[in-house]
Amino acid sequence: CGDYLAGKVAEAIVIPHDPNMNLYHRAEATIRGLLQVLQGHPSYARSSFVEVWAAGDQSISRRLGVMRQLAQLLTSLSQDVVRHQSEATAISETHALAVISAIDAYLFRVIYKEGAANLTAHVETCAQLATGFLKAEMSRLKD
């Protein structure tokens, strides 16, 4: 079940990708899809964002590996956007990991305190966080 839902999360992130959309709307579409999947599977959301940190080294390593894969995907998507929008800037994997970590920390707090039943109410906040972090100047970071 976990691999199936991980695949649904990945689909939610990739499917709304339209390199011609502005940054905020791309972030909003991606986050909305992610939160809809998580809201529909509250036990998976809780285990993936909260309980994983108490599940031991193997679970934590796997979770960090998934975050790295998402960062690589985000980096690749940003390079695709640059090909379509001359004013866009590609981001490094380190930058992408910082964005994902910020959203992850926010969702950890929400799921820990409120559960996953109303996650889609947090789309706008998450999209604003993602957009702000994606626009941040991080030229000195190396992967």
C-alpha cells in the first residue's frame, strides 16, 4: 500500500506540471494534488510525515531518500521551465531540497496537530511557502 500511495504522490507532483504556467500557479497545482492524495489517506499521511521519524534508522533513511528524489524531480522540472520561459531560473538540487524540507516541516506540524482530514485548506499557505523559497537567491549553494 505504501509504494502505491508513494506513486500517487509522485503522480500528483508531476501531472500538473505545465512549464508555461507562472510559478505560483505551478506550485499551487502541485501542492493541491499532493494534499488531496494525503487527505484521502490520513493514515498514510500521518505515517509518512510524523511517525516515520520514530520508526528507526531504516525508515528515516528511506524517507530522506524520497525527499532527495523529489528534489531531483523538482530540479529537472525547473530546468524544463527555463526552456519555456526565458525569465525563469533553474534551481539546484540543494535549493530544491530546502524548498521540500520547508513544506515537509509545515506539513509535519499540521498533520501532528490537526491530522490530515483538512489538508487541502493549507494549499495556499504551502504554495506561498514554496514560491517564496523557490524565488530565494541561493547562488552560492553547490550540490
